[in-house]
Amino acid sequence: MKTCIIPLIAVTLLAASCSGGDALRRASATITADEMREYTRTIGADSFMGRKPFTPGETITAAYLSGELEKIGFSPAFGESWFQEVPMVEITTMVDGKVLITAGEEKLELSAPDDIAVESPSMKQIVVLDDIPMVFCGFGIVAPEYGWNDYEGLDVKGKCAVVLVNDPGLYTGDSNLFKGREMTYYGRWTYKYDEAARQGAAAIIIVHETVGAGYDYSIPRKSSISPGLYMEQTGEEVPPCAVTGWFSAGAASRIFAARGLDVDILRSEACRAGYKGFDIGASISMKLINSHIANSSVNVAGILPGSVHPEECIVVSAHWDHFGIGEAENGDSIYNGAVDNGTSMAWAFEIGEAFASMKKRPERSVILLFPTAEEQGLLGSSWFAANPPVDPDKIIACFNNDLLLPIGRMKDIMVTGYGQSELDDLLAEAAKAQERYILPDPNPETGMYFRSDHFPFARIGVPSLFARGNCDSREFGKEWAAEKEREYLTKMYHKPADNYYPEMNFEGVEEDAKAIFEVAFRIVTGDIRPAWKPGSEFANIR
């Protein structure tokens, strides 16, 4: 006689489906494409002024979000308030004149922001780099677990570190080097900035490369000419580099060529373990003028208290911020962010409304969180994760979304960061019920797992899921879906063209919300506590 061993998570799901199936179906039926369309149309309207922190657009957005949370039946998450203040400093950096590179006998002039996109997190009004040496530091990574230290033997104190984007695994095809094509956190610009600061560098410039960055040079270029938001320094942190930024690929090639070097060859050599960086034999000079505004933005959140274990909760999140009113393109200067991140806010509201519609309140609490300043480096969600209104050990899971493309129903549910936690297994069950399949992110080199608001929760040990239908259209197939994504990323992403359009098809976003709602429902109405999978870098945090 054979013994069939059914995984515990499957047994739990089976029991839950028998006992709570009717409640799940009734609540899930409240999630509709039509309501998502109306949320997105409203949030993506010109009247919200691009939803930039520290602007009237923030006031309008925060009032709207709190009003909708109350309307669907949630209570304020921060005591009696819907708002959590996030102290930040807005710094506007202007490059005064040209950036000068002295490379041996040759002098190169770079124009900002077209050749070099720089910002300054410094609280000084004037920042001057006067002929400081440039040091090539490979990928700018110190990763003991991989036996990797790009800064070993290099002195960058008071100098300009020049580093490559992403990490070595992408460019070698070696799945055993870091995580192969899948970007690790070491590949993110935020890590590289932090590490250069720990090494004492006065400046850090990343060499842009579109595949490794996950976006073209227009993205850092545009960021550099817009005011930047930074967390207020408490004095306990390592101070950031005075200057941070990016070289365009063309500018980097010119600089290295002036020293008889080739960027592509350097990139290939820097992928070797034990590679040693070097003083480039060039220096950089520039003058920056900073203006500062100290202020607080707000996270907006509501809570639906649990009936049995209100101290335990899940978080459903979608950032509210975008880029406000900025550089005009095709006569439009309002960066409405309908897809980034209006569709995801609609997704979150519909999931929250489904929970609020239940006759029997879920045993565990549900928090709907709309963080600020995601576009500036996950500042709002990082502040929330460090200062949650609940015991962080009682946050069972985080469900986050970003860039939900409203292009119709999809066969896949693409999981960014697939294999991290048991939430993948729960989602696979929900996907199967929709006749869909789970798909790992086919472009892991873009590092999306580290680029949205679930990541600060993962960093404190909360299993976090970022999943959406994206790659396989039920009606038109994979190539069509890939083309739609390319079209959005090249023509609309972080541009004024990211507007609401009547042609948007929300049927797929509806299915995504229902799949995530089912997973969340199993957790808040039962005793499932999803765990990190062995090998995840977050498994031992708790």
C-alpha cells in the first residue's frame, strides 16, 4: 500500500476552500474591472497634478486616498489618523557650468544632464569637486558571501568612484556567479551609492548601460533635473557621497578612451573573481548649487481590524507618488502616472473593498498602505517598515504591486522574485483555479524585486509577493504582450504619456486582484504563516 503525503500547505488550502469557499466567492465578486477603471481614471487625471510629494498634488492625493479608505469601510491605521508623516529633505541640484574631465593631457567637457546626470544629497548649498581623482572600482560591490570585494586594495577616500551597473552574473551567463542573469541587491544603484559612501568616496558615478539598468539613460537624466527627496539624516548614519549620478554610455566611452581603455573590455574583465580596480589617471571637476526644503510627506493607510487576532496582519501596498509637473514632452508636462501607479492603487482598493464586504470579519487584520516617495528610492515604505503601527513580527505577509499594465486577460501570473517564499505556492493554487500558470520574471536582470515597496518589508523578514499577469495574453499570445510592455517602457514609463486611456482593458487586472485576494483570504481567515524558502537571503532575518 502506497502512502500519499500531501504537503501541509495544500491540506490547509483544501480545508480553507471547503469551509470558506462561499465567503471567498462572494467577496471576490466585488472586485470588478469597471471600478478599477474609475479609480485609475480619477487618480491619473490632470487634477491630481502628477502626485508629487511636497506639492499641492500630494494634498489632493492624500485627501482622496483617505476618503476612499473610509468609504470602503477601513479605519485609520495610525491611531486616529490616516497619515504617517515621513520626514524628508527635498534637494534641487543645479550644475553650474560644464563638468570637466582631465585625462592626462586631454581635457573633456561634459554637459549635464545629457552626458552626466548628477545629484547631490549634501546639505551644503555649494558642492565643489576640484580635480579629484577618478578610481575604477569594477561593479562597486563588497559581498563576502560571494567572496567578492571590488574595493579591496583601493583608496577611494575623497575621490570619485566609477562603477558599472548591475552585477557580474548578468554579463557572463554563469548561473553560479552571484545569481546569474537575476540581479541581486548588489546590482542596484541604491546599494552602490551606499557602499561608495561606506568606503569614504566623495562622489560615485555609475556607467549607464540599458540592459543592466533596466531602463534607458533618459530615466536618470530626467531624475537629475528634478528635485530629489532624501530621508532626513539623524547623524548616526554613514554620510552619503556629496555627489551621486550616472555617466551616459557615450560619455563613459570618451573618458576611458582618452586613457586608452575600452568600457566593454573593462566590463568583461571586471566580471572575473579577484579583479583589481585602478586609478583611471583622470580627474573630475564640477560645481553644484543645492537648494533645500525640509518637510514631511505622508504615507496613507487604513486598517480593517481582525476579529480574532487583530494584532496579526497582512499589508496590501501600492505607492501613490509620481513625478508631478516637469519637463514637457509633446506639449504635455503633467506626469500623471496612470499605470505607475494608478492601476496598482485601483488593484489595492478593490482587494480592500472585497475584505470589507465580508459578513464575517477576517480573523487577522488587513492594512491597505499607499506609501510616498517610492520613485525616490522606496522612502515611504522604508519608513513604514522601520516605524510600523503594529508589531513588525506580527506582519504575516506583504502583497505589493507596481506597473500593472491594463492590456487584458493573461494566461500567466509573473512573479518577480520567484522562489523567495511559500507565497509562490499559495499563488500557484489560485492561478490554477483561473486556468493560469506561474511564471518567473523573464527579465530578472532589471532587479524589479528591489525596485518596489515590498522590498523594505522583505528586508525586515516579512514574506513579500510582487506578482501580476504580464507575459502571455490569452487572446494575442506572448509576442504581443512583450511588445505592449516594450511600448509602455519606451514611450510612457516616467513620461507625461503615462495617462489614462479609454482603450485600457482592466479585465486582466481584475483577475490579478482576485488571485491575490484569494491568497490573502487564506492567510487572514486561517492560521497559515508563509515562510521564506531555504536559500532566500531573507530567510534568517526573523
